[in-house]
Amino acid sequence: MAKHLLSLEEFSKEELHYLVERALMLKRERAKGSVHRQLTGRTIGLIFEKPSTRTRVSFEAAMYGLGGQVIFLSARDTQLARSEPLKDMARVMSRYVDAMVVRTFGQEVVDELAAYSSVPVINALTDLHHPCQILSDIMTIMEKKGDLESLKVAWIGDGNNMANSWIQAAGKFGFELILACPEGYEPDAGILARSRAAAVRPITLIRDPGQAVAGADVINVDVWASMGQEEEQAERLNIFSSYQVNAALIARAPEESIVLHCLPAHRGEEITDEVLESAQCVAFDQAENKMHIHKAILEKFIA
């Protein structure tokens, strides 16, 4: 039976640590000039209902960097736009490719594809989870800060798919997580409850971003309006205005803290240009690490 990556919740701490450590090793080997060919002769299908730059290019670069091949399908190129049953699509695609990497809206899409697929289904983003992104973020933190379990991570802004996956990561890896979200924009309550039950350090939800960053080793932020929420943009700009990651907020955190942003950034909204371009911000290292963690994931799930 194929193993799927749909969220972080179904994996152990050891399994997730393996992926991050393997990605760090692949990155070091690549820097030394090693050529990776573990997936020669293998093919993945990228099935993207939501557009992407970094996720698409990093998965393609990862697969080509392992010697494999990529077929990219946008929403208009698949039967998803023509209402073909997902179970039919899953069983057909399984006969063409060695894994499906899916970026879509509803979590039920990847769940159903996985239920009928005989090859791995990898969640490259849904409205509920963003597991691959959080693993690349964890990789970046380990590069910059070392041992995760001693760290405090702050999440500032919307309780979105990124926040949900950060909560799951805290429950698995054992670091402290504090989320500052406006009222009405909290993360998924079920995910929060289950992760808190498994966590060894606090997972806290508050309103005040200044309180969240106090003592934080890592400050994490994302856009205020994600894809599919464009009609809420004006309302969200008003609601989230006090959640901007700017110099005044960063000044309330330790000087050695680092700032993460999964990109693309709306400069002047959720983060200022000054902070994004500062030495504390590691967003571009974080973006590179998407490719390395995708290599580790593809190698583990396909090879």
C-alpha cells in the first residue's frame, strides 16, 4: 500500500526528523558537487488547481535533481475541471506516474485521491494543511538555531493552513509555539486540541502579537489573505493591521531571533520591507530549502 503525505499529523517525530535530516544531508552533498540520481526512470505528476511559483519550481528542480521526470498539470489540463470522479482520476494517474504532488483547495481532494491511488499522494498545499512548507521551515530553523526542543516559535497573523501545520509540527517536534491571531481568525480547533494533547511544551493561542514575540527565537508570518480569499482583502487589511511584523514588533523579541516568511510577501502589509530585507529575516534561505526538503520527501516516498 502506498504511503501518502497528507498532513504532519499521521507521522511520528522520528519520521519527520528523518526527512529534515535527510534534506540537510542532500543540501550539503549538492554544495560539494554530488550528483543525485536516486529517482532515475521515475516520474511525478504535479497537479495544481492553485497556481504557484516556488512550490512548482522547487518540486520540479527537486525531481530533476534526483534524475527523475516531471509532468505538470494545471486545473484546466485535468479532469478536475470537468468533474471526473476523483477516484477515477486517482486510479488512472497511478498507472502513469510514480507519485502525485497535489496543490488544491479542499483537503477532501487529496484525501480522496490518496484513498484510491496506488502511488504516493503528496499534499503540496490545501486550505487546511501545508505540510511540505512547514518541513522546509523546520529545516531552516535547525540550520540557524540547532536543537528545536529548546526553542520558542511565534506565529503572527491568520490561523490558516500554515498555522494548522505549525501546530501539528509543535505537537510532533516538541518546541513551544505561541500563536497571535485576531478574534474570528483562529486555527482549526480540532487540530489545536489534538496537538495540545500530544505536545510536551505549550501551544498557546493569544491575541497580542507583542506578547507572542517576547522571548521568541523564531517569528513566523504569512499573508493576510490567501488564494481564494481575495474578496476579503480590504476587510482583512483592517482587521490584521496591528499584526504587521515591523521594526517595532521585532524590537520586542530577542536580538538573535530570526524571521520566517513562506513567500510571496506583500511588503508593507503583513511584513515591512525593512524587516524582510534585514539580517534577521531568513525567508530566502527558507525558500531554497523547499527544494531540498522536496528532494528528501520524493526520495523517501518513491525510491
